[in-house]
Amino acid sequence: MYEPGLAQVVEEARGRNLFFSEDMVATEKSEMIFMAVNTPTKTEGEGRGQVRRSSGSLRARYIASYAKSDKIIIGKIDPTGSYC
């Protein structure tokens, strides 16, 4: 994902109010969760050529299973199948 100036914003906020983790227990302290998911394109059958959204939905449900309060989950879907 390309966003001009994003690297500087991340650098300034990291460790203050922006944290990166794969530890699901960290969701307890989070208000917003940015989820980057590999979303491959279906190659056959119904919906061929469209993005498979089930991967992101499964991860969102997984996050919800750990959350003890309401959360905002932000997802970036890349139709090329790359991580965003």
C-alpha cells in the first residue's frame, strides 16, 4: 500500500499510540485494528475472477472472539492477492 508521508506518520506514532502485533491478546487494549489479509482471486467455479473474501471474514471473526469490547476493524483488500 502506498500513501505519501505514511512512513513518517507511522514512525512518529509507533510505540506511542500505534502498535503492531500478531498477539490476539493485544486486542483487549485496542480500539481500532488494521487487518492486512492476503485475498487471492478465485480461479474456477462460481465467482471466478473475483476476490475471495472469506479469508478476511474469518480473521475478523477470530479477532471478535478475543475482543472484550467493541472494536473498529479496518481491512485493506488487495484484489491481486498480495498483502497490503
